[in-house]
Amino acid sequence: MEELAKNNRRDFIRKTVYLVGFGALANSPLKLFAKEAEPKSLLICHTNDWHSRIDPFPAIDKNFGGMGGAAIRASLLKEIRKQEQEILLLDAGDVFQGTPYFNFYGGELEFKLMSEMAYDCCTLGNHDFDNGIEGFVKQLPYANFPFVNANYNFKGTELEGWIKPYKIFKKKGLKIGVFGVGIELKGLVPDKLYGKTIYNDPIETANTIAAHLKFKEKCDAVICLSHLGYKYNGKKVSDEILATKSQNIDLILGGHTHTFLPEPVNYKNLINKNVMVNQVGWAGLRLGAIRINFEALSHKNLALSWQGESSINIQKV
């Protein structure tokens, strides 16, 4: 059974390489990652809640047998970069916790793998505090990428100075502002693990940072990495609520609720402009892919799993 799983993963990578690299969809409107007509466009790839899932799920797992794993994601990203040359790779938090790799290595392996995959930026999820602030800081030397969060105040903690509210990236002629917001930790994470961290209102904070990035920094696009959760029953703050109460955010890439959106969802913000929200489940089972053009957004969500002949799942707005 183990050998079968290996063969399946090998076939998946081979078929994925064919789809991405050799134009199997060349005559189709779903042409994968085709260059847009506009001179300026950038592919945003993203993950969330991969929870230390280094290996694929065991073949006997009733839901995700043989699916996921860091190796498949790394291979797919390698092929995407061959065609795109330059992408922006982001993560919406909860990198830690879920397999014995985290229990044994404390997050070192996760950050090393993300660095090897050349992640550009990540925000913090509640499970990233599972070894306390000290445990998170201990692993930071293995992360060759920045962490952003705007609504946690880490003053007086070991994370003070390590976490920035936002980061600006210049890629393919576009200036992209990326900031992070996180869920309220009290009641979700033991007090001793997040210590003196102060939680500030994520909607107010997000609007302040987004306005700064749009008007002061003159960013072409503003992306929020959110670990609030996609939506809830009631008034609990979520990506859906954030989108509708925002003004200058173009794209919200979310986490926490492990929501497998079949495609991103558009919401109208306070000034009746579209805000796109996406989340790609958990455990590294999918890779989100959204192309930002100078005037428009399009997307394809890629399934990082073996599904017989349907080895890749593509939808388009």
C-alpha cells in the first residue's frame, strides 16, 4: 500500500508538470497560468492552516489518504515558477501543531521547508503560540521570510520588533502591500502562552493599515493575510465581515476555519467595490492561486492531492 501511495504521488507530480508546463489546456479558456494581455500581472499563491503536515496523509486515511504533503507542494511551486519566473507566495497562519514533527522539532522543520519553498510572507495563527512566545521566537532563525500582524501588540514580549504590521513587495512591475490580522487569543489560547500580547480590533486596524498602504505607500494592490476565520453564525468578526466593513483592501487570504472554498468569493466593501476572499482548507491539501492584473483579479485553486485521473482541480471566476 505504501508503494502504491508513492506511485500515485509520482504520477500526480508528473501529470501536474504536464498540465502546468506543456500547455495541455492551450486551446481552452482554462489555460493554466497563461500570460494575461496586460503588461503588469502577478500570480499570488497561498496556503493556510497546514498544521505541520509534512508528509501526505496515510493511504488508509478515509478522507485524505495519500493526499497533501510538503513535497508535492514544493514540486508544484517549482513548476509554476518556471513559467511565471516571479510569484508572491503567502501563508495565513497555523503553520504549527498537528503531527509528531511539531511535537519533536517545535516548528523548525516547518520553517525550514517554507524557506526552501521561498515563501515571501506569513501571518500568525492561534496554534503558532502553542509552544508559547518563547517557542515561536526560538524557531525564527529557520524562517527566511517575514511575519506580519497589525492587530497584535507585542510590546514587552520576546516578539517585540520581530513582527511587522505590513510588508511591501515589488514584483513584476507591481507594488503589493501585505498586512496581517489575527483572531482574539483570549479564551482560545492559554494566557501564559501569549503573555502580554495585546489584541486590538482587527477591522479598525485593517482599515488604518490598508489606507496607509493604498494612499501613503501607493501600493497597486493591498492584501490582508487573515487568521480570523471565513464566516460564523452571529456577529463574531470574520473575513466576511472584514470584507464588507473595509475600504481599501483588494484581497483577503484567510485561515482558521479550515474552509475549502471551491472558488474565491467577492463581497462589496463600504464604498461598493469588490473585495475578493479566499481560503484553501487545511493541511496543505490545496494551493490557492490568484492572478492580480492591473485592473482585475482571476483565480485558480489547485488541489494538492491524488484524485485518480482528476489530479488537478481548476476553477476560474
